[in-house]
Amino acid sequence: MGNSNLERVRRLCLALPITFEKLSHGEPTFFAGKRTFAMFSNNHHNDGHIAVWLAAEPGEQERLVAADPATYYRPPYVGPSGWVGINLDQIDDEELGAHIVEAHRLIMGKQAPKQRLKNTW
């Protein structure tokens, strides 16, 4: 199950400009320029989550977790910084892709391309 979910996250993340993947802390991690915007989580320390951890705007993590705790959660390590965990078996590609695009935009900040990011999924 983990591999197909990783391929799904990889496909969505790598469709964005200035993005690359490398291992960080033992998990596939996605960077926009030099900054991390997404991390794949394959049952991290047996937590039961096959997920992606994404950078999020302040307050977004709390809003998402309160609205749908089966899908969203506060991940370890990056959760205190506002990142959100998304259980991949609870979300479709369109909604997941929108979260990934937003995380990428947030991390890129002023470096974000002026043109609109294309949904290639």
C-alpha cells in the first residue's frame, strides 16, 4: 500500500516547478528550492498513518483537524510548526493536489512563479 501512495504523492509534488525529492529522516521528502514543503510518512514509528505531512498556513492545521479528524492530524516533529498530516486513504487526488499546491506556494513565498500553477493530475 505504501508504494502506490508514495507514487501518488511523488506524482503530485514533482508536477510543481522547482521541486525535487530526496530522503530526509528516512522518508521521501519534497523540496521547493532549498525548503521542504512535503514529507511522505509510511507508518512512521508504527503510528498507523500512511500519509503526507505538508506545510500549512497558521491556523489551517487546527481548522482541518477539527473539521475532519479521520483525514487530518497533527504530525510529530513538524506539527508544532503548524504542518498538517493527511491520511492518504481518506482523500482524493484533486483535494490532495490542492493541499500540495498550497504547501508549495507557502514555502516558495516570494519566489513562487508568477504564472498559475497547473494541475497536471
